[in-house]
Amino acid sequence: MESIHGDKLRGHLETMVLSTLEQGEAHGLEILHRLEEAGCGLLKLKEGSLYPALYRLEAAGQIAAVWEAEPHGRRGARRRIYRLTAKGGRTLSAGRLEWQQFVRVLGGILGAPA
């Protein structure tokens, strides 16, 4: 199967990010890894796409972020840890309903079995 990236992801990335944070808080690269793992290796995301989505979600109050206190036994810079907010949970629920409707409509158009 062909990898999924770019235009095919546009409009869905933020809902997918919210979904990964439903599993628990995470830093940016962990979110990226969760998405790639959930996509069975077919989902190809770049950090350059992920971080602007995280900033938009934070500005909208759908996720909250804090800087980790210290690097916890590793070298390097502190990481920003993101978590889902109640507003983000509601947005995720609405996004899932919207996605289900989208799949039904396209399935009907394309003649896919229901």
C-alpha cells in the first residue's frame, strides 16, 4: 500500500493529534511516533507539519503544554509536554462524528460496501 502524506492528511492532522493525546500526555516526537505506529508505517508526517498543528491546537485551548522540569536522565534540551484539555476532548468527539459521516458519503459515491 502507498504511504499517506501531504494533501491526503490535510484537514485531519489536528484531529489525529487530539486522538493520540487521548492516550496520555506526550512531547512532540512521541506524538509523531504514536501517529506513525498507529498508521502501521504508512503514515508519513514531518515535524514541520506537526509542530504548527500543535501550536494551533494550543492557541485554540484544545491542548495544554508545559515545559518539562528537567531532561529526566537524558542529554539535551527540555521538551514541551502536551495534554488533551476538556475542550480538546469535545473537539475530538465532534471530529470523529464528522469523519464517520465523511467516510459514509464518500463510500456511497465511490460504491464502497457499507
